[in-house]
Amino acid sequence: MISLKGQVILLTGASRGIGAATAEVLLTAGADVILHYNSGQGKAAALLEQYGEQRCCLIRADLARTEDVDQLWRAALDWKGQLDGIVNNAAVMLAAAPEDSLEDWRADWRKTLNVNVGAVADLCRYAIRHFKENGGGSMVNIASRAAFRGDLPGSFHYAASKGAVVALTRSIAKGYAEEGIYAYAVAPGWVGTDRIQPMLDTPGNEFMLKEVPMGAAAPPEQVGNIVAFLLSGLATHATGATFDINGASYFH
């Protein structure tokens, strides 16, 4: 069993899906976790009730707003006075195809890049500066299979944003490994979250999993398991690497 006892981790997008599953894994492994949410507390509230205020801290922030990103970092650091790791999981997936109006296209691109890239970059910047002053630390950025395979016309901006996350992660790894600062990317494919699994189960959508050799979406806790392993410090020479969780769906 991986132990994260004594570590304080900031996890964005912790209220549902991959984030909620990852939060539960990190807490089970012994970490104290700041659970970020935006529109609703969701599963994060249940985790706070289960583990208590000494193990969990809930903070709301709209990551499309730079001032909220700044406030999130300050509040996260104030909780225990330190951070040992950060997991940038929160993201938006809007629908903006070239056939849509120019106004909608630009608005969705702006929000996607603000949340999926800008907020991630800002939090990584804060983390780098904090880790440099405190003997190092780790960050895990959740990317996507789409960063490498591309995506459908309505998700160009999502794929582009996740490609930027991979490049950012590799750049941090190269720039700061000598100072004990490690950065990893995790690139899920289909994950059986409360949002995705009902879509996969809808009659007529069977084709969505035909490209997955394992024949099923990944359980969200498997993403959490990878994240916990990377934060544990057991494989620091993997810094800069991207870990695929896609059921071997590489080429279709």
C-alpha cells in the first residue's frame, strides 16, 4: 500500500468524477487533501464528513478567473502552512465547432484555455516557487488521450489545451528536476465517471468503446491510483513522463 502520510496535497476539481475518485485514493493513502470545487461540493462534502477537518479542506474557486486561482493557492497554503504536492485535475469540455458562430467559438476557446491551461500554469508557477523554498515537491497534471490523438471538430480546443498541459509538464520536469521538483502527466481515455458512463451505456453508443481493446472505460479510481503512486516519490526518475490510462486504445 502506498503511503502519503504527512503529505499535504491540493487537488482541483475534486467534487466528482476523476477528481472525487482521486481524492478518496489520496485520503486512503494518508494524505491531507485540499479539495477544490466550483459549482457544487458534490462528493467532496461527503469526504469532508468522513475524514474530518484535520484531513480535508474544501475551497471554492472559479478557475476561469485569475483572481480566484490566486485566492485558491493562498487559501490552500494557509490551511497547513505547506504543500507537498498538487494535482491539476479540473478542466472544462465545451462544444465549439468551426461551424458555430464566431462569437461562440471564441468564447469557448477563451474559457477552455483559461481553465485548462492558464489556471494549470498559474498553479504550477505557485507550486514551483513554493517547492523551491521548501526542499522540493511533486505535481501531477491530468491531460487526455486527445492530446496525442486529437479530437472531434467540436473539441479542437479541448485537445489543444491538453496538448499544452503535456508540453508544460515536460518543460517543468526539465527545468526543475535538479531542485527536487517533479512533474508528471496522466492521460486518460474513456473513464467510467458519473458523466461519461451513462453516455457509454446509452443504446446506439456502443461504437464508442469499440476502439478500446479492453472493451470498457477505465474505473476512475485507477486514475487516482496512478496519481497517488506518482506523488509517493517512488518513481522520481519518471518525471516528465505521461502515463496513459486508455485500455490500449492508441491507434483507432
